[in-house]
Amino acid sequence: MEQKRPWSERVTPELERFISQQTSFFLGTANAQGQPYIQHRGGPAGFLQVLTDTRLAFADLAGNRQYITLGNLSENQQAYLFLIDYQEARRIKLWGTARVVEDDEALLDQLKMAESKGRPERVILFDLIAWDVNCPQHIPRKMDTDKVSELLAERDVRIADLEARLARRDAR
């Protein structure tokens, strides 16, 4: 497949827009023996940031204190990001290497999100090797509760408008 259509090696403007809209992704790592581990990462839209056309980063928040991802990255920097937009039925897969950055307050401050509910402890830098769009088939269509609330509010305004029109018509 790669010979027919080589995978992209740089972040494009379209990919950067997609990344900036995501509120979650899955981070895959493996230890030195190859035992895989996948962890969900979530935050406000934009918490996964594009720093350059080959580097992404995010503030790593305090969590369950298992440190499996950190342990894996200390032994094996190979990493994988899997981003899914359930509402638009789009998936992007990114291969690369990742490393943990401790004690870089300037970088951590750059990546902190004011809306984030967690406490940032360190930075994870992801250096892109390749990425590709995954098939949209079989992605369940889902919406975030904020989007559902927005659509319901729009519907309620429309219903109120229609009811007011009917009342004015009936009053005539």
C-alpha cells in the first residue's frame, strides 16, 4: 500500500486543523520487549498541539500514577497516535517517536490549556515519521454533549419561533 501511495511525512494545514479540533486521542507505546500499551489522552480542543511540521506535543497531566507510558518511552521511543473524530467519521493514524520532557517550564507553559481540569506534570514530544487517513468505514457516529446541547438549543429557538408565528396566526 505504501508503495502505491506513500504516507505523508509532514503535518499539512488540513491535518493541523484536524488535530486542533480533537478533544481526545489514543497513544500507543511498547516496552523494550514489544509488549504494547494504549492509553487514552483527553483535554480541551487544541491540547494536542502542532509545534512544527514534524513535531507535536501535549502537556502530560497527573493521572493514575501507573507511569506505564513513561516507562515504555524510557525503553522504546516508538509511538503511535490514533485520532478519531466520531462526529465527522474521520480517523488519522500517526507513527513516530516520543519522548518525555521534564523540567522545561517554558514549554510546559506553552502547552498548558486554561480550560484543562488536570495538573500538567511534564511534556510529551512526538516526532512524526509518517501519517495517513484511515478508512471511515465502521466509525460510530457520536457527538460531544456540548454539540448536542448546542443543537438542542437551536431547535428550541426554532420551536419557540414557530409557536409564536402560529399564535399570531391564530389570533388573526
